[in-house]
Amino acid sequence: MTVPHPDHPQLRLIDHPLVQQKLSAARDANTTAPAFRRLLNEIAGLMTFEASRHFQTRVVDVPTPFGNAHGVALAHPVTLVPILRAGVGMTDGILNLIPEARVGHLGVYRDETTLEPVSYYAKLPTDIARSHVLLVDPMLATGGSASFAVSELKRAGCSDIRMICLVCAPDGVQRMGADHPDVQIFTAGLDDELDAQGYIRPGLGDAGDRIFGTH
């Protein structure tokens, strides 16, 4: 089980050996685009076990070959919201675990001069407000895009939001803590810093370029 980070109460660092092994392989500059995509999806699926730990459930009766058994089902729908474009690279791993989940999309890019988020697309389920929402993006760097995305989800009525990211920088975690302290962040790595261009160091490079082979 993950526990709150001592310096960042909303951060949940997942230190499971399988997650950390796969993250190390994803960081490797020699990892090919196909292998990188596979690793991101595998890590996302593993992290979803922790991110979904406190999803609400309801009791159901299940007919077995020998009678009825009491079981559980999720009480609310689940909606994945990847931040375009890199977030798409993690959705299949989560959908393999929760195939009934819906997928919304938020298109947000970071202006490379101001480092501020710019919105260019939004498509969300009309009833997303009653969902468990998993906001997905491989990187939490400055926190600008993530904070903007959470604000958009809250404007749509969402109150149950969790973020899943592979690696994050202290700046991004602090920004999210200031803007949205109610949103838990599940990550496989809290890295050292941001460089002058706003990239996470040591990080894993530009996740979008590595996913889609657009170096």
C-alpha cells in the first residue's frame, strides 16, 4: 500500500518492485518507441490498482454453479481523462484493467515561451460528474497543464478526481498542492528538478515524442 509523501501530503509514491523495474526501463534512452509504449501501459495498469483502492462499491448477488454468492461491483462509473497527447499512451493499460471505463479527452499544450497551459480540445462524457475520474499524463512537470485540466474537470462538476503520472517534479507537485489540494497524485517517481526549459531531470525525456517516435 502507498502512503502520503512526508513532504507532499497529496502525493502517493508507488514503490512496488515491478513498477520501479519497468520505470527504470522506460527511462533508458536506448528503449525503443514500441517498448516504451508497452512499458507505459504496463506501469499505468499496475498503478491503477493503488489509484482505485478506495473506489466505492455496491453489493451484488452473483449466481455460481453451486448457488448465489455475495459480491461487489463498482458503485459509480469510471472515466479516464488523458491529457493529449502523451496521456493517450497510458490509457490502454488502464482499460485492460477497467474495460468498462469511458474515455474523455482534454487537449492542453504548454507554451514553450511562457510555460503556461493552452487549451485546444475538450470532449468529456455529459455525466462525468458522477464518475470516479482518473486524470492521466506521463509527466507532471510545472503542474500548469495538470492544474488547468483539473479546473476544467471541476467546472464540469467532477469532485472525485485522482491523477496518475509516471514521474513528477517537486514544482508540479507543489503547484497542484496549492491549486487542488483535494486531488491525490499517484506516481512512480518524484525526480530532482526542472531544467530551464521546464523538463523534468533526470526524467525520461519527452514522453510524447518517445511514445509516437517523433524525436
